Amino acid sequence: MTHWQRGVIVVGLVAMLFGMGVHYGAVEADRWPYPHEDTLAAEPGAHVGHEVLLFGTVTDTNPQADTATIRVESDHGAFSLTVQAFDAVVERGGVVQVLGELTAERTVDADRIVVVNHSGSAAWYKYGVSVIGAVLVLIAFFRYWQIDTDTWRFEVRRNG
Amino acid sequence: MAELLSTVLLTYSVFTIGSWWIDGLDRRWIVVAMGGAAIPDLVKVDLLVDARVIEQTVGLPFSYTPVASIGGVAVVAGIVAMLFGTQWRRQAYAILFAAGGFSLLIDGARVYADGYANFYLYPVWIRPPTPELFVSADPAVLGVALIVGASVFSVDRWTATG
């Protein structure tokens, strides 16, 4: 296989991946079994009374009243929601999933809260540990493989 | 998703255990599997270039999510396999795809508020039920992965020298 053929195949696969990204972006809101955050951002009043599953960043909590405010990102900008029956312990900056009924335009009565990150720093823990994972992969890989600089391909190390 | 270190350690463990019975699955392929397990994590490119920036640039809807799906893993594994020398390419593809799929299975076991995971079987639009084993920032996941990884590593070295 020549460099050209290899290049054409790689470009073709990258184009295919991009096409999948566009397809997913176009179709996801219809496939998601609940009103999608993009839909809620565009038409806040259209889904009152429906069940929703949303991911959001906690911006405020009120433990006395069992409520919290979360910020939900969407393609049409971020919007804030008040979550009632918020029974989880989360700091500001934490990330939660909220399943519940949309009782007003921007209010959810939660049936279940899942804490994804307890705080903003929990996200940094995740990224930090992930970077260690990526470094481990690179070290392990290049212990057994090397780049042949004549052909620009991975080849087995002779001593590997 | 689980952090990458846990995913990589669990992938190392499963493929190393597999290598005890499968001829040809040696350490140079186990490290390729560890790389394949990282494919779905490429979805985190979103932190560098937000999908909305791409949508605004090209004027089309766009999501990185397919990279963390079985369809996306099949394509990315193809791209990475093309970087290997000709004689390694088929086996590299098979290992990368299997490991990427395993990584999706781990990720599909995390908690979702309604009990169903995301569309990781895309292009099939199904949300498989999740056993709800962990939430993504849970340090206990790393604890388990470290214990499993260290145990498998020890047994592997012991059987190799014994």
C-alpha cells in the first residue's frame, strides 16, 4: 500500500467520523426519550408536566428548603432550573443528573438525583487521573513499539 | 465516563488474563489494547474545542458523542490501525476495536438517574440498561482497578518466571 493510498483511507475514515458527528448532532434530540435540553432552551413552556432527565452544574443550594439551582448547557445557551426535592449533598460547582417532572417552565420536582461530581474539584481529580492514564498508555506502548521514520509506521521494537 | 487510568488498568487486566490462554496475544498487543481502551475518551476533545464552536464554524449540527460509541470506535480503530506497519494492521484493528468496545462496556455500567446508559451502541439508537456500578468521579473505582491490575501483574510475572 502506498503512502497515497494510506492517506486517502485515513482521510476517508476521518470524513466518515465527522459525518457521524453531524448525524448524531442532528438526530439526538429526537431519539432522547425526554425533552432535550436544546428543546427546553428554545421552548421553555412547551414541556411543563413532562418528565425530564437533565445534567447540570449546581450553582446554588438551599438545604433547609431541599432545593438547588442547576445550570444546564444547551446549543441555545445555558439556562438555570430550580430543582425541588433535592436530597443530595453537593457543593456549588458539582455536577448532578436530575430525573423528575417539569412542574413549571424552569422548575423540576426531582424523583432521583445522581451526583456525578460532588464539587468542581472532583472534576479536576478525574482529569488529573485520566492524564496519568494517558501517560501510562504512551509509556507502555512505546516500550514495545517504535515509529519507523522511513515509512512513518509503528513497528515492533527489536528488543521489545 | 470512568477516568482513563481505571479503564486502562482494567483493560490491561482483562487482556493479560486472556493472554494466558490465547496464543499470539502477547505484551506488545496488550499495550495496543490499553491504547484502544482510550479511544472513547477522545470525546473529551470537547473540553479543548467545544462542539458548539464546530457547529458555528461549519453551520451544521455536531456532536463528539459518536467517538464514545461502538460505531465511532470502529472508525477510529481503523484510523489508528492505518498507522501500523502492513503486517500488523489487521491484528491491530481487531485488538483496538475489542479494547475500545470493552471500554464502552465499563462506561456503560455507570449510574444513570433513569437506569439506562447513553447511546453507546450508536449507530443503533438503544440505551442499554446499566447495572449502576459507579459514578464517574468515584475514587473507589480507581481503588478496585489498582488492586485488580496489581494482582494480575503479579500473577502474570510469577507464571512467566515460574
